[in-house]
Amino acid sequence: MPEFTVPKTDTKSFVGPVTLTYAFKLEAVFDAMREEKTPRGARTFQQIASGVISGPKLSGKVYPYSGSDLGFLRPDRVEDLNLRFMINTDDGEWIYVNHSGYHRRADGYYRVAATFDAERSGAHFWLNDTTVLATAEASKDGRRVVFTYYEVG
Amino acid sequence: MELDRRSLIIGASGVAAAAAGGSAAEAAAANASPIVTSTGASPAMRIRWAFSVSIFFKERIRITSNSRRVFVPAMGGDVWGPRLNGKVVPYGGADYAGGQGLDAHYALQADNGQMIYINNRGFMTPQRAPGALPPPPPAPPPPRKPGEPINQSFEAPADSQVPLKMRLTPFFDAPNGPHAWMSRTLFVGHGQRFQGPDHTIFTYYEVL
């Protein structure tokens, strides 16, 4: 292993501040989830049927069946989320959304980081390079999920 | 902003306690670093400072590919805070930033000797006023003549020169044992560039 001596700096006491501001929410409806055992664990298959986005920073609809959660249910019963779909905004734009995060089956902890591709020249350009987190609440059957999104400042 | 300034100050004293080499009691006290709560809606999201990572850099190699890939290896660094202490493995990984933003892969080694993988994803953008338009995409590089060297070493600007906003959503693979919680917890990070020497301080918060 190459050697490296960490230089003495006066920056170790620096604590970078992070703020969270509510941006919008998504009320999503999914089809039933299927799980298929693979050599690496269980791949999940759950299509997004519909969804409504509302809030101060974004309004629109999930383009029906524009994607799925193709996640990975680990042996410790934590799902690594891999959810992608398209949003059709109320002002007529298209936005691609990708979610990564965790849905713990044991305690219901469901937190994701979302990334977006929006038109550079459109009203939602800010989503392209903004860090967005969401907290999610799933119904017992997992078919209805409410995502609440926060802009990281 | 008052809350943030307060958490900054308290968080900094937590750093000092952890750096002092702390007993379990001190670690527990530092563990009570203040919770930052979202504004604007219910349910609120809450985050709490978990640890910080310093990473020191020396070289940068830019490839004028479609995604304008930049290779920035980690020479090493430190990990400290209420929930993790250790070091950054020298040359254990690098940032391979491209068109989609930062995409760094580093190896950390905790104080108990265990290795932890971090995939540090996120965005580093010039600070801009709310509502301001993003900068135009960079001009395509001039065509390269065959045989012309493609490696261009260049200095990343210090924050004092170009105000940068760096926010991250790191994902960890931590081994079974005391650090396993990191593999099932979402994090959000703040990155700050420093020079003399060239390094970045990452402040990582666990999402509660």
C-alpha cells in the first residue's frame, strides 16, 4: 500500500452545512411486486402504473407505465432501490427520474436520492444538477407510495 | 440560517471531541450532534452529522471524451466523527467525474481495520443565485491530432477563487459488524475545496 502522511491542516474543524427544503411530493401507484431469486439475491420487478406530482417546485403526472423499480432485495431484507420513470409536467415538459436508495423491510425506513434529466432550456433545468432526497411511505401492500422530495441546499 | 450556524459550531466542537481520541462516553456525547430538520412540509426529513472525510489530491487527468471524463486519484486522507473514524486508503480509488457529475470510488479503512467502499456521487456546480440560469455547456474541445498527448494536468480551483457548491449522495458498502448500518442508511454530503495543500473536506450526514 503506498504511504501517505496526512498533512496538518486547520480545516478538520470545518463542518459543511446542509439544508433541506420541501420541493414537491409524488403519490404513486405501483403494480404488485414480483421477486425473482438470482445468484446475487432477489431482483425485484414492480411497474409504476401512475402518479401525481404536486408541490411548490413541480407539478405533473407520472407517464403511466414509463418505468419500474428493478431493485435488489438483499439477504438482510433491505431493498436497494433502482426506480426509473418519466414525468410529464403540467407545463408540457418531460423529465427523466432515477431513484437510488434503501427500503428496509424490517422497520419501513424508505429513503432515496433522486436524480433528474430535464430540458436545459426549460423551466425545470435546475433539477439537472440539484441534489434531491426523498422520504417515502409505502402502504402495507406496497402498491401505494408517497414520496416527499427535498431540495438539498 | 441561524440553526445551520448553530449546528456548524456544535458540529465543530463534536469534531474536536472525536479528534481528542475519545472514550465511549465522549463518542456518545458527540453522537448527539444536532439534528437538522427540513423546512416547508410534513413529514419532515431529518439528518445528523455522522462523520467527515478529508481527501488530498495531487494530479488530474482529463480525457476529452463525450462525457469529458476527469481522473482525480485520492492520495489519502482522514475519516473522523461520531460514527466513523479511520483513513482514506492512499491511491485506493479516484474520482472519475464525467458529464453526469461526480462519480468517485474510494476505499476507506476504519479504525478497527475493516475496509469500507464509498461511491461518492453528486454535483459540483458554481454557486448561482436562486432562479439564475445554469451556465452554458462547455465548448467542445478542439480536435486532437493523432498522437497528440491527451493528458492535461490542471489545478481544480479553490473555493475562494470560484464559489462552488458541492453536494453528494454517497453510497457505502460496509462489512458485517459495527459499520454494517452504513450499507442500509442514506447519506447526504457537503463538499468544500481547499488549497495549500490541495484537498476536499466532505461532511457526511446520515438521513434519519
